[in-house]
Amino acid sequence: MKKTLYEFLGVESNATPEEIKAAAQQLARKFHPSKYPGNPRVVARFNQIKRVYNTLANPQKRADYDATLEKTIPQSNTAPPPIFSPTTAADLPPKNQSEPHYFTQSEKIIYRAYIHWFGYVKALFLSGIAAYLLWFSDPLLEKFIGTMPFGHNQRLYLQWTLLGLFWLGIFFLLQTLLIQLTTTLMITSQQIIASMGLIFKQTISMTPEQFEHLEIQQSRLGKIFGFGTLKLRGTKGSRGVGGIAIKIYNIAAPHQFEKQLGRFIKTNAQ
């Protein structure tokens, strides 16, 4: 069941500003991101606490909110809206939890970006050509060697080169697969979330107010096939240290993500 902002903080609707401040500070200490590093869900909860406090600490915003509650309560026997679900210790994931929670139950995914298929094609093409020349087309390899000066003396070196290209393609294939499995880039109803990496994991989570800049980097092939690198930067209030930026590689349809991000920022710039 949805809770009011007062219930979210655990205070009565007639609580004094001092009581509201004390309750918000207590929750903020409990859900401070420093206690759960690398967990965007805790960051989102911490940001919710700040938004609730900013509403109830402002006399005009609180009066408007109270007026909304007065209109809502007589119309329904259920609890009045907002906004957030109750904050309990059960909402906190273990500090060493291997699979992070990126958003709360009250959030909805507006747009999710994906890794482009070009990385797979590049890797398979490189490995495929090398494998074909090495194991499936010996006459063609012999013909190619015959056109080279001292070609027969260089056969072993050429084979080692092709073998190296084959394993390089396999490396690119595994790299692309790893990027796909460990990369998250999405826009939810409350925040922007970007995460990538397995061992050296990078995560940034920011509200519309904390978003600062988006840069799209595309090569010529990226413009042709529709993929690119996105560089996101947030303000000091975002997940990380002031002005931190994160690069997400090989994102499909980067300009579509930019379009959806623009709508998200505009909608929430109230």
C-alpha cells in the first residue's frame, strides 16, 4: 500500500519542522550510499529521502501537499497517494550482494539501450577469414604463398599470423559478449542509470536535476551502422564524485537514447 510523505519519514502529519528534519536525517544516515558502495538502489532511496524532505521542509510546498491530501482522503478509503513505498530495513540489499538492484519497485523503465551487433560481426569476420585460410582452403593459401617472394620459406610465419588473427577475433567476440552482459544503460521514471564493467565496475545513477551532459562519439562505421559511444556526466550530487563521467561503448541507436533522455529531462524539469 502506498504511503504519504509523512509516513515515508515515519512522522505524524502535524509534525513540527524540527521533527521532520530529525526523521529525514535519521533515514539519510541509514540509507547513505557510502554504506552500500556501488548500489544504485540505495542511491535512489537516498535521493527519495532528500526529495521528501525538500517538499515538507518548504512551507509552501508542504501546504500544497497537505491540500492535496485533504482532497484525496475523502474520495477513497485507501491511503492517499504519493508517492513512495515505506522505507524498511528489508529494502536494503546485503552489502556484498553479487547482483545489484538498479531501481526501486515504484520505478518504471522508460527506455533501455542495448549493445550493437557490430562487435560480433567484426569478431566473426576476422576469425572466419583466418579459419577459412588455415583449415578449409589450403589450395588458396598455397596459391597466395606462391605469389610471395620466397613464399614457401614464409609459410610457417603466415600460418602463425593467421592463427594470431583467429584468436584475436575470438578475443573480440568474448569482449563484446562481456560488454553486453555487464552493461546497463536505462532511463527510468525517476533516474538515469549507467553501469559497466565486471572487475573494475563503474556505476552512475542520477536524477534529472543531477544530469549535466551527454556526448555521443561515433566513427564513420558507427554512423553507417548506427552505433556509438555515450559519455554521461553528472553533477556533484550524482553517484560518484563531482562531475564524474562514464563511457558506455557500442550502444545501438545512440541518438534515440539522446532523444528519450531529452524528453525525460524536459518532463521532470518542474
